[in-house]
Amino acid sequence: MKVTEHIANAKNTVFSFEILPPLKGQNIKALFENIEPLMEFKPPFIDVTYHREEYIYRDKGNGLLEKRTTRKRPGTVGICAAIKNRFDIDTVPHIICGGFSKEETENALIDLDFLGIDSVLVLRGDPIKSENKFVPDPNGHAYAIDLMEQVVDMNNGRYIDEELQSATPTDFCIGVAGYPEKHFEAPSMKSDLKILKQKVERGAEYVVTQMFFDNQKYFDFVKLCRAEGIDVPIIPGLKPITSLKQMSALPRTFFLDLPDALVDELEKCKDNAAAKEVGIEWCIQQSKELIEFGAPCLHYYSMGKSDPIYRIAEGIF
């Protein structure tokens, strides 16, 4: 079942979460162990992130360095299939621009279609650490809207090979990202919303937001979207703070603000255990307020750790 169908069929706010594929060389057992407790709250779907390649340089021993690419977290398609098989639950793979050619993207989408996975979240992806700005694959997409249109084309039976006759259309429900505090590369919120509206007009069926810690940011964002004619479900993305370093790392990494009241409480904490308690309680209160507002789904960024999400869901769902 598609994400939009789950939302439409639900009587109350839906619970969902996002997981990271294990690092290359690790098995899937730990991932299953993190998912297992959260199944108590009957999530209708689980998101699985995709990770682009990174560059490493190896000394060849003659004073020269060899540039090689590595994908630290491979296997999104396989993990989606494994989760679907193990837990009988829908999975939503992330499809990204960075590090993938159009043909690689098409092949991944074909595999997902064969597996019966019918929802995807389309994202540009982040630049890798060795680059100061996003650099697309030479044969790939530079923008999420272009990647999204490739998925739309396949939904209409149009593949890269134009000579294909009577190609079977896919039927993906397409989600895209939204930024309550504006995408950091957008010159203004108005321009950011303009792009988001274009995505919806061209086929996006739901929006998942970047994490935020001030619900008013989400409320204002939804209001602005509706005023622009963006009428698809807007799912708030949430993450509990679990350590003191995240007080500075999250704003720096995700270009967001922390409310003064949250910062004040975190500054009183003497260690990470205390900060984690503050973060969980803050997220619980956020969640309650968002449910009261009528958010269609609460989507939690687990970062591979289920315990904080379990405690939040226990207090909400």
C-alpha cells in the first residue's frame, strides 16, 4: 500500500520512522533488533535511506595517491526487501541524485517495482565531505525535481531507452522533502516554496519535512504551503536530541534553529544521559502538539537507534 493510502485510511495520526542501512561489512541482525521493538506501535511503513559514494585516497607507495570511490552504506533495495519480508510492512526507499547515473536510478526503480515496493522518497542528497558543494554524477541528475520527473516518466511507461515498445508503467507514490526553515541553498522561503509547488504539480504526492524543534515553524510552513496551493499531506520529521554535542552539531549540519527554551534546558545538563532525557521529553511534547494540530503522520529520524523513538512512541501512540 502507498504512503498516501496509509494516511487516507488511518483514523488517527500515523507513526513512522526512518532507518539507516548498516555499514558495509556488517550484517542486518542489529538493524532487525532495532526495528523489532518499534513494531509494537504498528508503523504502516518504514523509510530506508540511500547513501551516495564517497572518495578515499590511497597511497600507492610511490608518492602518488590513488582516488577511489566507496559506498559505506550499500544495500537499500535489498534491505527494503528484507524488512518487507521479515515484518510484512511497507518500506519507502530514498532515491537520491548524488552518485547515481540515470541508468542506475532506472535499474534501482525497476528492482523496487519488481519487489512490489510502491512508494519512494526522492531527494537530491548532500554533498560529500570532500566537496564544498553538491556535484552530480556526470550522467545523473543535478536537482531532485529532475530525478522526480524520471520516476514520473516511468510511471507513464517512459524509460531511458526510447525504442522500448509498450513498456509497463510503474506505479510509484512519490514523496519529496520540505524545509520549514528553508533549504539552506534557497535564496528565500518564497523561492523554496515555488520549487516545492512545481514538484507537486509535476507528480509529488506527499512531503516529508526536515527535522525541526519549534512546532511553530511547521505550523507556519503548512500555512504557507496551503496558501501556495500545495495541498498534499505534509508529514513532520522529528528527531529527539540524545547528546550534548547535538546542541551545536544539529544546527550546523541541518541549518536549523533550536528554541531558547530547549537550549536553556540542555545547558543545565551535566552529561549526555541528562541531555537525552531532555531531548526525549521535548520530542514527546512536540508530538502531542502536532497530533492535536492534525499532522497526518509523525515521522521520526532514528539515526539507527530505536530506544529514544520507542520511549517517545510509548508516550504518544
